[in-house]
Amino acid sequence: MKRYSALFLFLVFLASCANDDDYGLESTQFVFSEQKWELTQMSGNFQNSETTGLDMEWQEYYIFSPEGTFVKSRTVDEEVTEATGTFEVVEYDNDLNHYLELTFETENELAGNCTGDSKELLIYRSSTVMSSLWIACDGPGLDYQLTKN
């Protein structure tokens, strides 16, 4: 009986030493009906240049489907522009962050990036917050909040 107790305690110890996924991404693995991420804050390269809500230059959201596709919708002065494409979760060597790489198939002008191509890269800040990496090349800082899972 002591053997089994020792084995049980050892297994509990091993399980408690497992590396937790800070963002909840490993356990989620994008198994969902769909996710909607809404733009909640824009910022510029100057200190205290953040805007939120209706004060932002535009309103925007993404809808990600379990099939690996997305829709991006941007509203500027009541004019709506939509783009579609595919996405995948990516990781880079020596980087603990998780990223979402979007490949636009339509309306490439909605792709916020530094290269002018059909790719866009978002970084997970937490399981409910993502940010665009467009700010790395003087684009706006864009933060998105998960609003539907």
C-alpha cells in the first residue's frame, strides 16, 4: 500500500511541475465555435496618444473561425470595408510569445503591417488581449479584446 501511495504522490508532484500556459492557448488550441476580437484602443508613437471607444479614428474587429479563416471589418465614417483570409498560430525560436499570422486574400489595404504585403502579425498579450505589431514601423498601436468565444 505504501508503494502505491508513494507512486501517487510522485505523479501528483510531476503534474504540479508542468509548465502552465500563461495565455491559455495550449489548452484552447482554437477549438471554438468562433472568436470575435474588437479594437479597444489605438495609440501613436507619442506618449499619452491613446484613444478608446468612439474617439478612435476607426472601429474594427476580427472574427476567427475554427476552420482557420478570418473576417476583418473596419468602419471609417460609416463606411464599412471587409477583408477575408486565413490565419495560423505561430511561434518563433527563443521567443515565448504566441502570435497569430494572418494572410489576406481580399482587401489587402486592411493588412496592418510594415511590409505592404498581404500578411499581418498579432501578438497575444493574454488569453483575452491581442495587439498588432504594426506599431513597430510607425503604424498605430492597436489593441483588441476578445468579446465572443
